Amino acid sequence: MAQVVFVVGDDISTDVIYPGRYMATVLPTETPQFAFIDDAEFNGRLRNRQVSPGSIIVAGSNFGCGSSREQAVSTLKGHELIIVARSVARIFMQNAINLGLRLVVAPGITAAVGDDLVIESDRVLNNTSGAMFPIEALPRARQAIVDSGGLIAYTRKRMLEHPAL
Amino acid sequence: MGMTVVEKILARASGQAVVKAGDVLEPKVDLAMSHENAALVVNQFLEIFKDTGREARVWDPSRVAIIFDHRVPAESPKTATNQKKVREFVARHMISKFHDIRGDLGGICHQILPESGYVRPGAVVVGTDSHTTSHGALGAFSFGIGATEMASVWTLGYAVNIEVPATIKVVVHGAFPQLVGPKDLILHLIGRISSQGANFRVIEFHGETIRAMSTSGRLVICNMSVEAGATSGIVPADQETVTYLREESGVTDPLDLVQPDEDAVYVQTVTIDVSKLEPQIACPHSVDNVKPLGAVVGIKVHQVVIGSCTNGRLDDIEVAASLLRGKKVARNTRMLVFPASGRIYQRALERGYIADIMRAGAVVMNPGCGPCLGVHEGALGDGEVALSTTNRNFKGRMGNPTADVYLCSPAVAAASAVAGMIADPRKGA
């Protein structure tokens, strides 16, 4: 069981998750400080470690639309947040899988800050409201990357299958 | 069962006779493009090789392109240091398609790639930039990826585990009314199908309006296809593509003009008649919040921007110059114009457009992404309103979350700069 710490609407772009003006910061070790920085309250809670790892952001549809900047994923991964969204934009979803950010697509999800959610293999249970929401499977092409623990490990494995040049 | 253009391209690139939407493939990559975020790609690339005993090698340095455009010249020591590290990597790995900060060969990646002849019909192009969709204008399958995925491509030379996207067919009929064009068409389409209407899908453009459209216009509609969520936009290559690549890009080798089969399968067909299309405006804070110009005329604007990978080409600057000639940008409105490449800038100079624009009071900036994504210059003050020919109007996009950004064509932008408010270019500013 995990707690919902932040709820956002539809079309939350990567400009909102990680504004362009912080894009010169690239390393996954450095990006977490700027997560949702234009929301001073939530960013402050993240920076002050008032949000425990494994907490949930509930989002509407098309979460992570816009720029392909990977910082928008590494900044959330750095806080070990889980995203439960009605739908997710393609590049953000790929980046999340590649970096190991936990992402759940539950097209009907509704939840409020403070609700407790249980994420099962095929559904999300909102323990607070009692409602259940089916989970949409990730694109099957991506499962091998998830199973390898991310794209760096997966690519390393694939590279080592070939003889060295 | 026939194939769409992208299905044909992916079949060739993965060595298969037939593919269909939903198939999982590993297509070979013809071109892998990055900009300043190559700094992160390099970091992830070296991570892949760490502790493997293998020397870090790019699979084919001639297929990697790196173009500095997001923060040029560097706005901070941090950016300058990132750029320095990328330059060192480029030299060490002998990456030839490198465009540094220069007045002759520099510019925005999505203009440099086509004008340099790096993109061919039928190619698979990946870029660490969401607007990599642009290069579908030349009949390539071109899509945005993240930095780690690019590091994987640099290592392996193919994209791992790609699911063939379904394709939406968009058929466009009619001739554009005066001062209405490709930007209005793509804003109209995004408004109609929504910002997620093409998520995980390709948009394939057809119809006599597209056939009659210049490559510059096709770059606009493919560029902004991603604002409907599309993996890529694509215009099947034709004689216009050949003419552009031969005359503008200096490409001499044979071209394969990949066409869809007659019985290709489309997930959806959208038909648009542009003959009565009004200029279109995307209102804050979503690109699909599109209204006809008439609904927003009169809104006061503090900053007008013409440029970007969407609308910074010679025809865009030409229409702006024609509307600004002999006029003045309104008091209390500032206007910024940034050509998409050094080549375009020089042509605009030779043709007198830059003089027209500067005499009107606009500031002409060096080629690059400029104010579009709020990282470099042209920031907005609290509560200010911008009207821009760029591609995104998300909250905070131009660097200030309290500002409003409206998106429009170059003609609307120029007329509005003179009026100091959103204005109709067809009525004479």
C-alpha cells in the first residue's frame, strides 16, 4: 500500500515536471532537486524529504507530453515516486521504462491526496474510496527492458552478445 | 494486406518483407541526432561500457549528428562546459556531422538536418528531441527518443524493441486562402484530434494541398505532429522532395521515394478542406486549445516571437518582412526574430528581409532555439503575454509559469506586433 502525495490533471507536460531552464543539469544524481519546481509547495516537500520513497503521483491523461527531455523522468525516479496515470505520452513512457521509473496506466483512475492505493498486477485498488481501476499493460515490446532492470543493463547485455569489434 | 509508408520503411530497416502495426522490430538506424543533450547521451553511453572490458565505440560515427542549438552561444558556464565535453567526445569519436556555434553552418537541428542533406526518403531517423518528427517532411520515419535510448542506438546501431505504430491518414484538400498556411492547418488538426489524438501513432499526410506544399511547409506540419502526440508525421516523398534535396541540400545519390500501398491499413482517416480555413491560434496552456483568430483578436501582447524549428525558415521571415515593411512594432510590444539557420539568416540578409524587420523595430537574434523553451533568452515577465510562431504553449514553457503563450503563424505574429495586440493580417495592420 502506498499513499497518494500529489494529484495533477491532464496534459501535464515535461515543461511542468522539469522546466527547460534547468535542462543544463543532466545527471540523474542532480536532477531530483528540480522536480515540479514551479509548484513551490510540492517541490519543497520533495527537497525536504517529507515524501517517502514509493509514494504515488496520480495524473490525468497524456502525462509527460512535450519535450523528450529525460530529466523529467530521472527527476521523479530520484525520489522513487510511482506514477499512476490515465494515459502517458509515448516518449515519457519509453524514458520511464528505460530508466526504471515505475509507471502504471490505469485509464479510469481517480484518487485524492492522502488516499491509499494498492497496485496489483492488473488493477489499482483505492483503499480509501473502495474503487478499483483496471491497469493497461505496457507496450509488450518494452517488457524485456523492464525485465533487465532498464535500458543501460539491457543494451550492455545485447552488446556483449556480439563479438568485440 | 498493404503497408503504410512507415511500415514499408520499418520492413526494410529490419530486413523483413512485410510488417504490420503492433509488430515488434529492431530497425537499423540511418541517422542519430542530438543537440546539447548529447552531454547526457555521452554519460549514459559510457555507462553502458563501464566494467565490460570493452572500449566505448560509436557503432558508426558517420551516422551520428550533433547540432548545438538550444543554448547558443552558451548562457552559463554550466552549458559551456557541457558543450565543451560534447566537442571533446565529437573529436575523439570522429563524428563528422557536427554543427558547432557558427554563422555559416550553425542553426537549429531540425533545419540543419534537411538543408545539409542528412535525411533521405525511406530513412530511419532518431533524435533526442521530440520535434524530430519534422524530418517526416522528406519521407523519412523520424521520431524522438530519450538520451538513454540514444546511448543504446550509439552502441548497437539499431533501436531496440520498437513496436510498429498504427497510422492515421490525413487527407488535405483545397487551396489556402491568402495569409493562411501550413501552421494554420496543423493547429487546426491538433485542435480537432486533441493533444493525445495521435499518441503512439503516425500521421501520414495526403491530398493535393500537401502535394502543392513546399518542403518548408511540410516541415511545419510534420514538426508539430508531435503536439497531437504522434510518434512521427510523414509526407510520402515526391518530386518536391527530390527538387529540395537536389537543389537545397546538394544530394546527388539515387533517392527511393517510398509510397504507401493502395490497400494500406489506416487506423483512422481525417479529411480537411483548407479553402475556407481561418488563421488558427493555440491558446494557453495547451497546444490543442485552438481557436479561430477572430475569437482572440484584440488580446494585448507584450512579446512577439518569430522563429524556431517550426517557423524560422525563409518563407516565414519573408512574410513577416512583407507585413512589417514601412511599419513599426507597437510601443510596449517587443518583437524577436530568430532565423532557423545561418544559411537562412544570410539569405534573409541578401534579400533585404532583415533590414525590413529591424527598421520596424524588431530584434533579430542569432539562429537557435531562442526563447521557445525558456532556457536561454527572451524570457517573459510575470503575467505577460507572448504571441509566438513556436510550437508549445505549456505553462512555464517560455520560462515563466505566470505568463501566457499563444501560438500562431508568422503572418499573424507580424501583424500583431504592429498592432500591439492579436490582429488579423488579412485586414492590414
